[in-house]
Amino acid sequence: MIITGHRRIVAPLAATLLALSVTACQRAEKAPGSQEPQLEAAPLEQGAGPWKVATSDTISLTVTAPGADKVRFIYRPVVAAGRHVVLKTLAAPTAPTGGKFSIEVRATPDFAGHVWAEITYPDQTTKQTEAIPLTTATAISPQSGNIPLDSIGRSAGTDESERSDKLTGGRIERAPLSEGDPRVWITVNVPAFRLTLWQAGKEVKTYQIGVGRKNFPIVIGERKATQIIWNPEWVPPDSSWVEAREDVEPGERIEPDDPRNPLGKIKIPLGQGYLIHQAAKPSDLGRLVSHGCVRMLTDDLFNLTEKIVAARRLPITKEQIEHAKASADRLAVKLDPPLWVDINYDTQVVEGGILHLYPDVYGRHTNTVDNLRAELQASGVNAAGLDENTLKQMLDRATRDEEFVVSISDIKAGRALTAGQQSPLTDYSVKKKPSGNGLRRSP
């Protein structure tokens, strides 16, 4: 009887505890901030690559964030080089139920960039939605005079390499240049010392480069090239490194054929003093050598600019270009609309199922074990099961002159260190620097 009585007491108690447990779980699921906030834009259609195209110049943005106190809608234009603007801040939901915060945005004619939202909850915790790469049909219309959507590029506004499988789906198409198709743009991945010309989503040609020194780093972000100038003069900037030189003065005009002019035969201005210009010598490639500029071999620079001229059908003849090559006479052509140049810094890239680990040349602390786990996890690798020492050794094999390359399939099979290989970053990375024969002193 005692046992029976005990069972009669325990059974209702267990049921009560179970009910309380279920109720607590339900409350936890509905607790403010327990659901990841979501951002939606409308009306829109899928554009080129990851881009979404709003079919109206009035865009509706809606965040679903139950329990939120405040929502800030943020827009970063693709040309903002890291800067952003707050479109609007809402201190209460616009719908009585469901935690929905909605605004309408009147897009400008050149609207193209990333939109996201920052959410604040009553306990002062914050969350951020995924960013939407967004533009409008008006902005990409040929009649608008703006750049076609394909000219914005895959990686614009992101931190990803233009070659990442996350953006390409694991496949990059390559094609020769099509003359008269203006949908061209340039990408640069600084740690890979690589500049690529793209057209309509396809790789046309890739070039090896040198970039800014660690204390004069190249700008990371989106730039716009507005001109191509053959035989440019050089005006030394008012900068400490110019003051340290004894042969030039800030503001002095240095003619194209003056040996003190470091720019070489061609410069492509990127704004704010940043340039693409001629390398002083082949050993500049794969090096931190400039004061914030991209350097290319002369023949590569000729090749790149002539492809841009042909694609855009710029008002300049082959005879004019050949004359500029053979002389010191200045020649300039305007890029209207501007040419997009997307400069990124991605040291861990999965491209076509192959992991590329590049050196963290600017010391931005990107080559960490946690970052590598996340990159591999995104490529279908059970990164949690990978030995930390193995990951560290993989990262250590990306040296100042070499990248470490290994297939995802080999990583999954546990062969990362035995199957992986080190490869020179450029043709000149592991060669001894030639003595003498330097073409020019360079910024």
C-alpha cells in the first residue's frame, strides 16, 4: 500500500514537472531575441550573381524581430569604401503583432549597395541581419547611363575574394575579351597579389601585382577608375616619405620622361591619390613595395588598358596609343561611366573546391584557427572534428612568399598536410631579387 501510494503521488508530480518544463521551453523559444531577425526587400527579382534588383524605385524594407525595442536600417553604397548611412531608425514595430518593422525607401538613380538592419532588444543585446546586395532596375538601365549590373562585380561590398565558391558557386567561366561589351570591372585580392579583369561575369585575364607597404597599405574596398593616362606627370604629395627624399619637393611637377617620375608609362587613378601604375622592376610583384598603389609590369599594364579601351569603345585610336608608347607625349581618356575596382583582403579562399591560404601580409589577424574552421565549415567540412594542431600547421605553411593549397576532398580525408602544397604567390616571389636595372624609384 505504501508503494502504491507513492506511485499515486509521483505520477501527478511527474506530469506537473513535465508540463512546467514544456511551458518553460515554450517561453524560452518566445523570449525576446531568441529568434534570428530577418530582413526582406520588395518588390525585387534576382539579378546577376548575388545581386537583387528592386523592380520599383520605391523599396519596401521589412525586418521581422519579435521582442525588439529598436531597429536601424543601414545602407552601404558599393562605392562607399566601408562607409554607410542610416536610412531610418524605428523605436517600435509598425505592425501590432509579429514584431515587424517596415520602412519605404526612395532609391536614388545610382542606388547599388548592401542593406542590412541592426536590432536592439530590451536587455540591450543587439543583433544584425544578413546584408542584402541590392540595386534597382533604374540604376542598371542602359538608358540611365549607369554601369550595367554585371559591371559591379560579384564581390563588391563584401569581404570575400571574387573567386570564392560562396560567390561563384564553385565555377569561374573564362573567355577572351568581347570588344564593344562595356560590362568590365577589375578585382584585386591583396594577399594573393592578383588583379583580374572581368567581363559580363567571366574572367578575361589575371595579372600579378605589387601593392602598398604595411605602413602605407592599399585601401580595401570599392573604388572607381575615372581615367587612363599615358605618360603621366607626377606631383609628389605632401607626405613624410616624400619629405625624406632629397631629389623632389612636394607639389613639384615631374615630367613623364624624368627619371624621378615613378609612375611609368601609364596610371589609372582610383581616387584619393590611389593609382594603378607601372612597376619599377619585375621583383616588385608579390611584394609590399608602394605607398598605397597597385603596381603592374609595363606589358601587363598596356594589355589591361587596351582591353578596357576595346570593351568600352573609348574615343581613342590604336595609332594614338602606339604613339604614346613610343614617346613621352601625354594621352588621356575619360572612363564614363567609371570602371569599378573592387579591392579585397581575403587570406582564406575556397575556389573550385580548393582551399588557398594566403599570408596575412598586413597583419590583420585573419589567419586564425577559428576563421579557418568557419571557412571549411562553409564548404561542407566537419571542421569541429579537425585537429587544432593540423589547422595551425596549415596556416603556418602560408608564408611571406608562398600560399598553401589543398583540396577540400583531401582535408575531409585527413590528408591536409600530406597532400597540400606550397606554391609561389607570383613568378618572382621566391626568386632572388635582381641587382640593379631598376627602372624607376617608386612611391
